[in-house]
Amino acid sequence: MTQSFRLESGGLINRDKKISFKFNGKNYYGYEGDTLASALIANGVHLIGRSFKYHRPRGFFGAGVDEPYAIVQLYRNGETEPNIKATEQELFEGLEAKSVNCWPSVNFDVGAINNFLKIFLPAGFYYKTFMWPKSFWYKIYEPFIRRAAGLGTASIKHDKERYEHKYEYCDVLITGSGPSGLASAYSAAKNGAKVILAEDKSRFGGTLLTSEVNIGNQSGKEWADSIISVLKEMPNVTVKNRSQVFGYYDHNMLVMSERISDHLPKTKKFHPKQRLWYIRAKEVLISSGSIERPIVFGNNDTPGVMLSSAAKEYMKVYGVLVGKKPLVFTNNDSGYETAIEFKKNGIDPIILDTRKEPQSEIIEEAKNMNINIKNSYVVVAAQGYKKVKSADIAKISDNKEELGSIENIECDCICVSGFWTPTIHLASQSGNKTKFNEDIDAFVPGISKQNEKTLGAANGIYTLEETLKDSFEKGNQLSKKITNNENKVSFPNVVEKKSTVHDKFWCVPLPKGKNYKRFLDFQNDVAVSDIEIALKEGYRSIEHVKRYTTLGMATDQGKTSNLNGLQLVSKIENKVVPAVGHTTFRPPYSPVSIGAIVGREVGKHSKPTRKSPMHSWHEKNNAVFVDAGVWLRPRYYKRGEENLFEASKREAKNVRTNVGVCDVTTLGKIDIKGPDAAELLNRVYTNAWLKLPVGKARYGVMLREDGIVMDDGTTTRISENHYHMTTTTAQAANVLSHLEYYLQLVWPELNVNVVSTTEQWAGAAVAGPKSREVLKKLFPNSDVSNEGLPFMGYMEADLFGVKAKIFRISFSGELAYEVNVESDNGYFMWEKIIEAGEEFGIQPYGTEALSTLRIEMGHVAGSELDGRTIPYDNSLEGLLNKKKDFIGKRSLSRKAFAAEDRQKIVGVVPLDKKTSIPEGSHLVKDSNAPLPNPKLGYISASCWSVEHDNPFSLAILKDGKNMIGEKLFVMSPLKNKVIPVEIVSSHYVDPKGERVRS
Amino acid sequence: MLHIKCPHCGMRSQNEFSYGGDATVKRPELGKEISDQDWDNFVYNRKSLRGKHWELWQHLSGCRQWIKVQRDTATHEIFKTLKANEEIS
Ligand SMILES: [Zn+2]
């Protein structure tokens, strides 16, 4: 293919470097420095996709971030990405892209039938048309819509690219490198401020790249280049291209996405694809410029209708003609600049100006170049289906309501300029109270909420001289506030052509008898008629009109449609635009890839992985691991062909008959020191703590102030003023914060210090009737007899030269000990225990066996202490001290908490002694009762009792106290199970607790 | 993301802190008789103000101190921060 629309010379592209790429399977060539859009237009490709709702043909409308049409599916280095704007995607060797929204192909599109079934898809069509009959939604409507509408397909493969996050602080952040951005960055930087200058595009300079101006005897582009090269050399300045500041958050935090590798065929080794910057800026200067506004007319979505500024950019930056018979339709002087550029490149444009007799320097220049100018003329409708072939034009009356006779003129593109809309998104996101500027028919930033100022075109200032003056001044002022420096830069001489006022005209009336679609939102296919319907149906608030019609809700967020939508609503409602108000701007300004937002926190890195010091032993011994919060814990140790059920049964049984060892390092540990430590414990726990002797442990339950159980654990008095508290694995962090809260804020008079020591100690629970024999071998010099180390006793001992702490506590309900050593010695301790236990048949056991053991003993854990139960519910009321006050005690006397038939923990056994009971099942009296079947309780934990060799569960049951012996049903609608059960005591094994004391 | 000045550590980002609710609520004294209504007010009832609000934050990933922060709940503006032992004035 030849680049038939490429100019022979000119542009900022590198014509020495040809680049090949593919679009919809066809091969093309472009040049280095092209975007996919400029390269396609150069090759005469104008049809790029189909529209969202009506599947009308779509071409190019803009040349950058404002593009509503040219969305493609991109293929790069074996990966694919949807929702890529061809106007932003830089060309690279081997690039492949495909149209979206086209099925089966862009030229023959079955979906275009929608276009002829318009009645099917009016405003609010999702809400109305597809509501009935309901059963049709899943089978017919939804699959149809999903296939017909959409902006590409997300890959379901793992994204191999790397995305990074970076945190940065600066004095002044400047968003955009047009004239205002460059001037303010230069003056702030020269005054010593730490500056970040961010440019969305690959080239710096903004409109300076396309406008005919002169600054300090240089062209706009030369001046931009010279400022950028100075800034790049300054140590206090960071200059970033391909970097878009897309969000303005609280306390002057802005987020910027830097596209590091998207313009390359593949990401370089050790480079990220994109980097997200979190920037905390003392001051922000918004220099985001403005976006040209369309004028609304019939069939204004036909490929070939585009913004006049985009047409100029394609010529000046890329050396590409968007058409060879251009029509320029304008209500202001900007259109003339585009026409002049055409003329300079040997193309004869026709200008249709809605104004009657405008006069200015630019218009004079166009006239001198013999450009055909038709005043008081409008485009009534574009003609052509896949590309503009001609335009129906007409004279328009002075009041802009009457059209003259329609003439048809041939053209291959219509370049539209309806004046400019300042890009106020960031200012609005910051909380700035925007105001309507009558002179430019658009909103501009008003009263700032944060440290932000808007410059130049983004602030509605449209002369270069004024822009530069203001920007130099603001850059200097703001930096002075921070650095106290007084280095002013001299103001350069500026030459620009003066322009005259624009015409407020924005929508061409329909000619009699014609019903052309006049589009406002090009990406979501919202036409003038849709807004009219919404208003007729009673929608008034602009936010409601937006949601009902989907105006401005596409991925371009209405960059080219919002203001015309507002104009229309205000016209129909007979209100002024500021009274209608604009919809809320929200981040991101432009779509950001999910990968960039997630950053490095993917896969294994999505959360930290904590391993105990004994982890490698577990791995070597076939442990199957389970996530326990951020910890990895052995769930069971697989032997041969065992499954989870078989292995955990074996392990649990071995604890009941011989001895087992379990890694309990993950248990939360808090060191408590100070003269008032006992008093703190006495207030935090529900039972009494003042008289606990040194060398003794005690089980305690702590409540929240609302009476709900927060956590349980044992705390040991190590010495007079020193305690060692244990918490559950899950609640460790919360308990520490809880203690700190009371010590720092509520009872600062208590002289106590608390610190987490969870990671400092490695712990092993040695449990089972033979555990004392193992202990004797491990600690031959210590008295670990029942007298020397009784139940709930504590001692320090020597483990073959390693200092160890022995707690005689039990979670399994067997005679048991917990041995702690400093983490570094954990592996040593574990090996010694296994070695010493060998002759007694010791086996390691995992969390599954641990659960089994505690469930059949009726020990509560996280599944019962779930933030909904009080001590009574868990049969822990015996631990409530009546004589003292403690956190949450007052709540327990509340009526519901003291109710006679309050829920209580019970045991549940299936009548057939075979069927396992799913956790989370409901308990009901009558399994055949009509729905909703009154629920009496729920199964909190289930196991296979190794003691009784049948299933056993714990349940929280209404009036559980009086239900022992009752026959109920367990129902699990999820598993479709109904199981007849008997309610028994929650202590299914050793109800008197003799074993732990043996 | 808010920028909170910890009175102990200086300006830090919000993600180092955790929120702790209304700082003006005083826990009733231990062991003292209290009506259901007063207890409910302490445990449950909060004003949910729009505007200036004294609230607690803990500098969890920093010095672990609980601090008092005066923040506008509508604009997020932070006016003042105090140490746990400093009285709200
Ligand atoms: Zn701090």
C-alpha cells in the first residue's frame, strides 16, 4: 500500500525510518513518530470501527486523548489489550491492531441492522426495552448486547508485563507542556523550586507544535525545544513525556501514569511497561489546555467529519492530509488556521463560517490566499455512508433558525470547529468550584479548594501573550512562596495573529422533512433526539439525563460531547447553561490500565507471605500448606496416597493415643511489662488477674465494649511485672491496637508497655498422653513432672544449650506443652522434638488435625468467636468475674444479651453417625416446613471425631442450654442436604477436662 | 489520600494510619453505675457530623501512637493534630 495521503515533506516524523504494521490483517507502512491513527490516515484508511449502539461506521474524530471513535484492540509481543486509542498509540515495528465492535467485519457489519431498528434503541433502551419478559434477559438480550456492544476483549491470560509504583514529592507539579506549562515550569524552576513537568504525549510543546507563532525570535516549536532542553539539565526539575496526570485527590495528591514501554515493540529487559506515580505536590499548576468543540449537524458522525484542530495536527505534526477536498465548518477563527494549512500544502479548502462578517488578521490572511469563504453558511448534513462524499450546506438566517435552500457540494472531509472547551477535569476533581464563562461558552476553574491554579487555555485564556505572561508570573509567585527566592526570568517578545470573537452557534437546525441523526456523544451514540426524549420523559437533573441517555459515560468521558449536551438541555429547558450545571468529573481523566493500578502487588506479591522458622522442615516432610492470614501453615503432612481427610484423621488420632507436634509459631504474642501490667490485664480480660502467681498461665477472654467476644488466649506471668500474652493468629494485630488504645487514651495513668513479639518466638505444641515422656528427654535437667510443671504452669529450661520457655497449656484437650525458643533456634527445637519423640511415635500434625482436636473438645475458636457472639453463647460465662468491672461488661446486662433463650454453643451428631455436616448449614425443627423455614441456629465448625469415629459439629443454637438431647435437622441449601441430627454437649471428649491435668 | 501530620513523626500518608472514630467520646469510669441510655451513647450513638470533627487515628505503620485529628468531614481539610495526652481545646 502506498501512503497516498502523506505529504511530500513536513511534519515531525522521521521519514528515514519506515515502520510496518498491520490493521485488520492488512499490511501497511508508516514512519517513526507516527501514531497508529496518523499512519492509517496516511494510507487512506478512514473506516476504523463501528459505533457502540447503532454500529454506524466510525472514522477518526480527533488526534489525541479526546478521541471518541478510534478505539482498537492492540496486539503487542504476544499480548493483547483492548480500548486503545489509535490517536494515542505510537507506531512501532510489527504493531497489530483490529477494529472492535465489528462482527463479522468492519466493512460488513451485521450489527448495523440496529441502525435500521432505531425504534428498538431509544434513550434509556437498556432500562426499557430489555426489561420484559424477564426470562429473555439472560438467554437473549444480554448475550446479544454483549456481542454487539463492547470496546474490545480483555485478555484472560496472566499479564507478564511489570508495572511499578513510585512515590514522589515536589514543590510544583505542572500538568501539560504547552505554552503555559513550559513558561510556568521554567520560571518556577529558575526560582529554585523542585518541579515536575508532565506531558501526556510523546512530544513536548502542546499547541506550540501546530501554531504559527514566534517567541523571542524563535518559532513556537523551537522555543519549546529550547525550554525543554534547559529544564532537562536542571537538577531540581523532572521532565516526563508519555505521562498523564489523571487524578487529583485529597491533600494535593495527584496520580500520574507513565507509559514507559507502550510505544516499543516489546518492553526492554528489567523495564516496567508502565509506572504509576503518586505525587504529593505543594502547589499544582494545571496547564492541560483545551479541546475543540464540535458543531452539531446531521450525520455528523460520518467518517471524515473531524475536529479542525485535529486536521491541522495531522498535517503539521505527521505530514498527513485528512482529505484532499476539505470543507472547514467553523464558528470562530481557529478553522481558518486549518484552512490556511491546507492551502499551504496545495489543497483548496472551502470555509463555511456561521458568522456574518467577521474580520481579523487571520481571516485577512485566508482571504489573501484566495481561500473560498462562505459567510453565514452551515453544514446541514454530511452525505456518504462509510466516508463523507459530499455535504448538504445552506445559508442560515441571522437569528440562526431559518435555513436557506440546500446545496450539495462535493468534499471528502469536514473539519469542524465550534470553539474551545477548557480541560477543567483536574481542577474539578480537586474540588474547585468551577464557573461558567459567558465569553467562551464554557466552564472554567473558579474558587480553589486545594493548592491548585489553572493556566492558559485550560483557564479560558486564548492569546499566547497573555498565557505566557500569566504563566511566567504564576510559576514565579508559587515558587517564591516555597523557596523565598526572587529570580525572575525575562519575558520574551511574542508575535501572534489576532483573532476576533466567535459565534455562539453550536447546533444546526433540521431542514424541513428531514430527520437526520445529529450526534452529541460519538462514543455512546447519543443523539439530540435522545436528550429530547429524556427531557420529555421528565428527567431534569443533568446527572439523571446523563445516566438515562449515557451521554458522556463512555471511555472518553464526554470530552467532546459534554458541553453540547449541556447547551441542548439548557435550550430545551430554557435555562442558562450555568443553571443546568455540569456533571461531576471523576478520575481517571482517561482510562488507566488495571496493571498500572495494581502495580507489583500481583500473584505472590499481592500480600506478604510469612513462614515460620520450621517451614523448610515442613516442606521436606510433605506438608500441604494452607493460608492462615498472611502465614503459610502446614494443613497436613501427606503420607503416600493419603488425602486430606485420611491424613488429618491419622494425625489427630496419633495425638489422642501417642504424641504429636504442631507448629504454633503463628500465634500472636504480646510482651507486657510494667508495674500496672496486672491491672491492665484485669481490665482487659473478663476474669480476675490480680492474683496470678509468677510462673503461672491463665486462660482469658477479652470483649469489645459492646460485649461481643474479641479474642481469647493464655497469658503467663513471667516475672513480677512481666507478662507474655498470646492471641489467636487472626486477631494478633487488632489486640495490640486495642491494648494501645486503652493505654494511650483511656487509662494513660497505667504504667505499662506492650509490644508485639509474634515473630520473635518459634513455638511448637507437643500434645498427647506421651508428651511428658518427650519433654523429659528434651529437658533432662528440669522437673517436668505433674508436680514440677502442673497444668497452666510455666518454666524456663535449657534445650541442649538453647534457652526455652515451656508453657503447660493445651488446645487439643490432651496433656500438652508449648515450647518456645527464639526464632533463630526454631528449626533446631523442632528437629530435637521429632528426634526425642521418635520412640513414642511422634507425628507432626497440621491445622486440620488441630481443628479436629479442638472441635471435639468443644474449644471455641475463630468460627465461634466471629464477632457476633458474647461469652454466654460460647459457654464462657464462667469466666465473667462478678466482682470487678472490665471492658464490655456493662453491655452484657443488656436485655437481649441476658435473654433466657439466648443462643448457646452445642454439639451436633448426625443420627446415622455417617453423614458429614457442611459448615454454615442451618438447624431447623422441621425440614418440611414451608419457606422461610425458621432457623434455630447454624453449624460453626465440623470435623470427624477421632475419639468416637463419627462426624461431629459445633453449632450456635437458640436456647442451646435446653436443647441437649433434641432431634433437629441440618439443612444446607447450598449442598442440597438435609441431615437428621441429635443435639449433644459441645464437650464431646473428656467433658471433665481430666486429660489436660493428668 | 490524606496527608496527616503525626505529632510524633511529621507529615505521613493516610495509608500509614488507621481510623479510630470520634475523639470526644469519653469512656465511662470503670465500676461506676451508668444508665442504659448513657451506655448506649458511649457504645453506639455517634453524631456523624458534617464539618469539623475531632477524631482518633492510630499511626499504625509508624510510631503506633493514637493521635487526635481535627478534620472537616466534608472537605477532608485537617486543621490540627494532637498527641493522645493533649486535651482538645
Ligand atoms: Zn507517628
